[in-house]
Amino acid sequence: MSEKKGRVFSGARPTGRQHLGNYLGAIQNYVALQDEYECVYCIVDIHALTTMETTVGLRQNTFEMALDWLAAGIRPEDSIIFIQSYVPEVTELHTYLSMVTPLGKLTDLPTFKDKIRQHPNNVNYGLVGYPVLMSADIVLYKAGLVPVGVDQAPHIEFTRETVRSFNYRYQADVLIEPQMKVTQVPKVIGIDGQQKMSKSLDNHIEIAATPEETRKRIMMMVTDPQRIRRTDPGDPDVCNVFSMHKIFSSKEEVDQIDVECRRAGIGCVDCKKMLAKNMNDYFVPFRERRADFEKKPDQVWEILDDGAKRARVIAQATMEEVRAAIGIR
Ligand code: SF4
């Protein structure tokens, strides 16, 4: 680990079985970063509580997400993979950081206003402070880099400002300002062909779905809306099935569909069957690894426990410095 370029932190809420959008937008990147960086990947269950009215299913969702991460190739022998609440130091740091965060800054954040719209009956204190908790997640582990899409940039800037406020208030250079590692996150459109893939919209395809489930979801995909009859020429450039082919099919197949679709040489049903086959082939190794982990749930919980122990060593060292800087211990 010492030869690596630096430490990366990323967290994601426990949303259960992951879909293609999660995989292509984040998990693939998590796996790739391990080769160059010391990676700390966290399932942020405390964050999930800010918008949940019941915790039924929370533990199972955490487990399912860990299964997907591990099966996708996150290597616990190289990276730290753990559950946020297993390292309670994060809540202590959250409290200290909250003392240097103006309330107006939190309530002015566009993301807070979005959350109010989404959860009008559950605007709780934790929801207001969640960017502070997010900052605590990053700085507790002294992560120099956070992989984000460009739309996430304001969150990292918030963390950087919080770190500056803390270091200035206590005249100590204790916390590290993280840098963004901007990744090109593809916008994965759901099977409705319109909106970003999301579980809540039920327009998703789970990466752990069976081949038959995957095929059924693909057959439901909306294609070029102007192509009504089999004999109508289509436009692959406006078709989400074609976008998926570009990810899961060979260049020859993509080129062939590009030509044949435009002259009605291929029907949408055959085009989708081809995609289903290629997508299922792509996920064979992932699904085999996932099935193996699924048979050994104790091993998965041990990996998460072990990750928390390793994360806690870093967290406790940071908190020693933080308390000393504040002057409370
Ligand atoms: Fe889309 Fe394929 Fe149908 Fe063309 S043939 S409209 S690319 S599904």
C-alpha cells in the first residue's frame, strides 16, 4: 500500500442490489482505482438514516451492496471496505465540524432544498447536517482524493471549506483538504429510455439479476420512438438499446447495428436479444463470484468487520490530533 499514490475515499448509501447505473457510474471506477491508490470504500448507513422512516431491510441492503462490490472486484486484501456506523469516531468528528459550519450555509445548499422536496414530512436535524457528516467521512480517513462526477464538485468544495474553517479556528494544520478526482461518469438511462436509471423509478436492471430477468428487462426497453413498424428505418443515435450495445457488444456488432437499424435491416426484438446475450455473457464471472460470496455470508460480514477495524486505526489516530487541536484532551 505504501507504494501507492495516495488515499482515496468514497462512500455510498446502502441501496441493496446494485443496478447498471451504479456499476457503470461508480463500482467499475472503484475497482480500477485500487491499482494505483489506497482505497477506503464505505457503505454509509448513517447517511441512509437521514431520509429513512424505517430501518426494515437496512441490514439486508447493506449486505447485498457489499456482495455486489466484492463480486465486482473490490479486493479486501488491498482496499478497506466497511460500514460507516462501525467506526463511531465519525459521529464525534461530525459534531466538532458542525461547530465551524454556519447553519445558513447548510440550508442554502441546493441539495438540501432538493431533499426537502423529496422528503417534506421528514426534514430532520440530521438531514440539514448531512454535508458535515459527509465531510467527516472524508477527512477522518485523511483521504487526499475523492472520486466524483462533475455534479458532485460542490460537495467536495464544501468539505474543503469546512477543513479550512476547522484548521483556522484551532490554529492547527490537522485536517487535510481533499482534492477531487473527477471521473467521467456516464449517464446511464433507464429502460424507460428517458430518465437516469434509478431503483425508485423502477427503470433499472440489476447487475445480479438472473439471465432471464435481465433478458425480460431488456425486452421492455424503449427504443427509437419514431420506429413504429419493423419495416421503418430506425435511428440508433436516439436509442438507449444502442447506447448499451456500445458498452456490452463488440465493435463489429455495434457497427453492424448502426448500419442495419438505419435501413430496417434488423428489428428491435433481435437487437435486444443480442444485447441481452452480450450483457449476460459480460456478467457471468461477476455472477459466479457473487453466488460464491452469497453462500458464505459469515465471510462477507468478517470482511466488513475487518475493514472497520482497519478504518478505525486511521480514525482513532486522526481523532487524537483533532481533540488535541481543539484542546479538549
Ligand atoms: Fe434501437 Fe436496435 Fe431498434 Fe435500432 S434496431 S431502434 S438500435 S433497438
